[in-house]
Amino acid sequence: MHASFPSPEFLANSEVYQFLQEDLLIQFEQFFPDPLAPKTVVILPSLTLDPQILSKIVGHIHYEERLLCMLMLLRMPRTHVIYLSSMPIDAVIIDYYLHLLPGITGLHARKRLHLLCCYDASSRSLTEKVLSRPRLIQRIRDCIPKDHAAHLSGFNITPLEEELAFRIGIPLYGCPSSLNFWGTKSGSREVFQRAGVPFPPGFENLRNMGEAANALERLKAQHPHLRKAMVKLNDGFSGDGNAIFYYENHSRISEEVLRSNLRIVAAGLDFDAFASKFHLMGGIVEAFLDGAIKASPSVQCRITPMRIVDVISTHDQVLDSETGMIYLGATFPANEEYRRDVGYIGMRIAKELKTLGVLGRFGVDFISVKENGEWKHYAIEINLRKGGTTHPFLMLQFLTNGQYDYEEGIYKMPNGQTRYYFTTDGLQSEAYKTLTPEDLIDLAICNQVHFDGTTQDGVMFHLIGALSEHGKLGVLSVGNSPEQALEFYLRTVDVLDKETG
């Protein structure tokens, strides 16, 4: 993060910022529930995360497009949306989303949409880019009608996002940055212990690789049959802050043993760089959970400004086959055998986070192992931010107007039907670079895989801006059964592959 943020002005006016935040409760009580209430939402899709680890994600600047699902807020006819981005978003992509708005014409929605960008493709976070452009901040203010309730919605919240909300003069909807510890790997383990939910054996709040080596020795002494252990950066994400340690036959773990037996998940991140990150962020050591039958479910929750706790969704994460740690996609909802159990555990964790003051959306990831016919669920981390399962579920909700009942484990629409989906951020091929966004949309329509509002199934794309540059694409495939959702996805891949040779 840039050394000049947060600025002395923001720090000196922290009481003013807190006063702004108090307005969020009023908005949530009076304006959020009313679809005709005049309101403006400023969407800030900044991934304000560690830049070195973030750089390992192909086309990460286009991940700013994932929150374009929130353009669906424009279905409320008196709502304005201000969408911020590093670089201009192609008009074809914007039209693609506006076309899906139920009950609203594209022209009506377009008049209430303000697209503002920094024209800056550098590796700095979007929030830093906006903060360094005071005239752009003024344009954001000018786009908010004077009679509107307004708030800022971000991907993740750091002091930078809080400063930007302060400079615009509106409240920020998200977890206060002062509570971000509870979303680290160490903080997560403390929350799990407080909530009384199972989590892997291990040690947290480690400060350097020497302490990590000592923790690995202690863990092996406590669990002699352990073959592998995880070493994780406190602020890693998408699995790219993780490393696997192989015990082999070493009784003592020196730095040399640690260096030779530690496999770092993130491509291009060597031991010295990982050790430097560990010293900067801190981290944990925990047991690698073995099992013949394993799964990686997650639960998404929300704590509203009114302190109401909701379990929003459950998913089964699709992880890479090589390490089993890098997030590739997800199926919704989670496996029928355990989706209710995971939902209830998520609620217990969410209630504990509520007592700590957490606000907004967050996710909890699990490792689940089936033993003697029963599933055992181990909580492994809390993500106090929007994540890879946020935008597909929001898109499903906006398109179908349904709700997920975690106690029944069913997503219900107003017509009584239910829906399922498969989603990925990582459909990628060198051949896809030959396609433009217009080509993609044309192929989807002509091959009848494009989402159909009358049947409420089909395929929605995201990360469309990454297609021609990186051959990468995000897909949300919705069906009336898990099988139909997967069939839509496979048909889409087949179409793209045939059309690109």
C-alpha cells in the first residue's frame, strides 16, 4: 500500500468518518428495502490485496469486472450506480449486463449508470488510483444526486477504502478495517476456537520461518503419523499464500530442511520471497488433513448494519488437481449430504463474528473428510470480503429473485422452482484470444447457451475483458438441476473450442 495512505487528514477526522458510518443504519432501515427509494451505490471493485501474490493471478486487473453483477441494482427504477474501474470497460460488456435487467429498458438503466475510470493499468490497487486523483473524486460526488442516500460498496476493506468513503462523504458498507485480523489465518483459528467448531490441529500467530519450523516440529511430536503440514501466510488468498511441508524422515526441522521440504503453491514465488512475506504478514502452521474422500465446501454469510445474521449460500469449491488448494470454481449449492451441516456451522461462526463487530459479507472455507460413512467438517479460514462465490450467487439472485434457505439447503424462486449452478473464473485457452467480446456474445446467442430470462437457465459470462488479452473467461452456468447446469457449461466449452479450432 502507498505510504501516503491513510492520510493525516483522514486520521485527524476519524470522528467525522464514524459519523458518516452511522448513516448506514438509517439507509439500511429506510432506503434499502424500498425499491423506489432514491439511492446511489458507488461500486469499488478494488482488489486491495498483496500485489506480489495478486500478480500470480492471470489477468487480475479484469477481476474488477466481477462486480458488474451489481449493475443489476439498476432494476430498481430510482437507483443510480457509479461503477469505478482502472481502465474503461467495453460498451459491449456493459450492454451485455444491462440487457439482462428484468422489467427495465436498457436506455432507462443507462441514464442512471455512471462509469468512471482512472485510465491507469498499473499494478497499484484501484482504490489507490482513485485516491491519487482528486478531480475524479469530485466527479464521483457530482454524480450523486443531492436527494439520494448513498454508500460505497467494496470488494475488501482496508484503511484505503475507508479514506475514499470519507473523501467522497458517504458511508462504507463492509467490515471495518480495524477488524481485519479476524479474517487472517491466525484470527480465523481464534474465532473457530471461540465458536467451538472443529479446525485442524496447529499453531497460529507465528512471526517468522524459525517459529514456523519450531511449530512443525511440535505438530509432528503431537501427531506422529502426520505426513504433511500446511504453512500459510496470514493474508494469503485463493490458495496462493500456502505452502506444503513434507515431513519425510526428519526428526529435527532446521531452516535447510524447511527450505528443501517446503513446496510453495504460488507459481514463481520462491522460498526466500515466501519467507519474507511470512516475516511481514505472520502466519500459521496446521496439519494437512488426509482422507480417501475429501471435499472443500464453503459458506457465505452476511451481518447487516441492523446486526441481523444471514447464511446466504453454500458451495462446493472446485480446486486445482495438482495442489488441491487453488480456487478454480464452485458448484451451488454444496453437496446434499452436508450442505445443511455446513450452513449451521457457518451460522455459529457468523454469530461469533457478530459479537466482535464484523459487518457485511464474508465467507468461511472448510475441509471435509468422510470417515465410516460420516462427514467431518474442519473450518480452515474466514474471508472478511467478497470472494469467488459472491458474484455468481448475486447474479443468480438478481436474475431469478430467489433466496437460499440454509436450513432446508434449497434455493427457492418465487414460482416455487429451484436452481443450481456451476461457476468458474478460470476457463482459459490460448485459442480463445482470437475472440472479441462481441464474438463471444454472438456465439452464445447463436448456439442457444445464453441465459434465457423466460426459462431462467443458461450461461452468463464475466471477466469478458480478459478474453482477447489472456484467453481467459468467467462462466456462470445455471440449470434446474446440477446435471443441467454442468451440461450448459460443457456445451459452452464445446462451442468455444469448435469455433476457435
